[in-house]
Amino acid sequence: MHQVNARMVFKRNNTDVFMETLTDKQHEFLVQTTRQVDASGIEKKRRKELTEHKARTAVKKREAQERFSQRKEKKKQRLDELELILDEKVLDGLNREELDGQWDLHRRDNNTLPAKNSFKLKKNILIALKAQTKITCEALAKQAHVSELRTPASGGSHSGGD
């Protein structure tokens, strides 16, 4: 990497033009200095530090991903234990934490809904929940009606060749 960077800087700074103005003695001095720097192991040390840093970063990233996965799984389990309440009167009796859980259930099926932290007051989340409950009930009723239409009438077979 050091060599690649040096070549890029060499081209960008027009170092070749500068080098043409150097005397043989100055050129020899630069070559010796460069060899001393290379022999000192600075680049090897830098590469080792970079590799160690990447390894530490990868470990931290894996740990963060694991924590995120655990939080996500915990939330999923919590939501799986909840029952969706579609009765507005029952919603009126819930506390903020229970309302948040109901909102999370609605958001699980519709992630376009705003996050629960956008509702600062209990009354605001209650209003939103009632509206979403109404939408959900209408969708369920429509879905039930459609499935009734698709189910053949009970009373024998239907033949189209009369």
C-alpha cells in the first residue's frame, strides 16, 4: 500500500520533473534515506497495525450485529406473545406500554406506519391505534367476504353443461 500511495503522489506532484533537477549526490542521498526507512520496518509495522485494527473492528462489528439480532429476536418473541386487540373499548383501558405493544403489532404487518416514539402523548397513540384498528377490521371483513365468494356453495357440484 505504501508503494501504491508513493506512486500516486509521485504522479500527482510531478516528482519526475523535480528529480531531473537533482544532482547525482542529492539523488544518492534520497535513495539511501529511502532504503533506511524501508529497512527500519516502518511499513511492516504499519501493515501489522492496520491488520490488527481491521481484526478488532471486525470483532466489534460482529458483537454489535449479535446484540442487534438478540434485541430483534427478543422483540419478535414479545410480539408473538401479544394478542392483537381490535376492540376500541378495550384499547381505552390499556396503559402506554400495552398501547405501544399493540402499535408494534400493527407495524409488524405494515412498516409504513410511523414509529411509536413519534407519539409523545398516550392520547395520540390511542387515536392512531383506533384509526389503524378500524382499517384492520375493514381489511379483515373484506378478506372474509372475498373468501366467502371463492368458496363453492355447499349443496352439490356445479356443472357448467346444462
